Amino acid sequence: MAAGDELAMAIYESIGVYRGYAVAQYADFYELRHVLVLGRVMSGEGGDVILFTARQVLKEEFSELEESVRLHVPGEKEKRHGQAVAAASLPSIR
């Protein structure tokens, strides 16, 4: 994508669409407020496209979620810790 490949851009946009709809589906079962988005695919410009597109899906298709659910990407240092970041971010259930 960095070289301007439109096919690569379309792939990242498709991932963003899937991500937006996945968040909406999970919201049917869980009370979501913050969603930590992980994975190597989230690095660089591609990750920005994914997040933008996912947020657009939420805004256009699920406006109530767009207002209440925040998508977060950890910083580069935290990304290196992968699954440990996700586990440490889980809320305690009482």
C-alpha cells in the first residue's frame, strides 16, 4: 500500500468493514465501551485505513455504537507485547 497499490488499499478497507461489523455483532452480546485493536496488520498506514473504515461503518450503520464504543490501538511499544496487552486490559468481573 505504501507504494500506492490500489488493490492493497481495497484489502485494508475490506478489513475495516469487517472490523466495524464485528464490533457491532459483539455489541449484541457484550456491553462494549473500549475495544483494543491488535495485530500486525494494524501497523502503518494500513492500520489507519482499517480504523477509519471501521469507524465509518459504525457511524453510518450503527450510530448508537459509534457514540459509545471507542476503538483503541496501542502504541508501537505496547504492540510488541501482543496478547499480554490484551490480557492485561481485561476488566475485572465482580
